[in-house]
Amino acid sequence: MHHQPTLIKDVLRQYYPKVPKYDVSFALERGYVRVDAQVVWDDSLVVRPKQRVEMHSIPYPTFQDVVQMLVFEDEHLMILNKPFNLASQPTADRGRINLVDLVRDFMWQRDHVVFEPGVVHRLDKDTSGLIIY
């Protein structure tokens, strides 16, 4: 609960200070935010005192998701179908999940090898498509 009318995006940043701004926007755009049990899509919504604000967790890729992204693999190449809203490589925000770290974890879990993927190209976080390591 908060004490004065405030924009929903500011309330979410206050309630969830460790969630990156982009993830707050993504949660709003995808219907993961509710005010008084009603889905909210508009980041300019004004939340009044005593309204209940919730943000449901955003599903992040797992080991099994990497298996499903894998299109081709041999001893030299790994081609994956990168989903929307996943960074291709690490950014300044080291807490943000990215495909390079997922591939490293995948290779460790599957083959127990330390794998440093060479990025042949990258796709923007908001772009889905084939990516080659």
C-alpha cells in the first residue's frame, strides 16, 4: 500500500527495486501487473492509496528452454532460435539473463565443459531469430 496517487510504473519501481526498468515495462506490456486484481497495461495509470498492486514474476529461460532453442550443433557451431526479450550477450547489468550465460550454463550442465561462446553476431533483445555461436 502507498500513501498518495502515483504512476503505476513508479509504484512498481518502489515495490520491486531490484527489477530492472525494462522488466517493469515488459511486465506491464504483457499483462503481468494487476491493480486490485485487474490486469493493467498502461504505464501512465495513476494508482490511488490503498489499491493493491502486484507484479507476477516474469518467466525466464531455463535449461530446457535452451534445449528447445537449439536448431543445429556440431563441433564448431551452435545455432539457436533466440526468443524475444532475451539479451544475446552480457550487458552492464550483470544480473540480467542473457543467451551467452544460458549457453555456458547449458554446456556445463549437459557436458561438464567450460564453454566460452564466440559471438558471430548478435540480435537486439527485442528481436527474435537465429543466432550463431
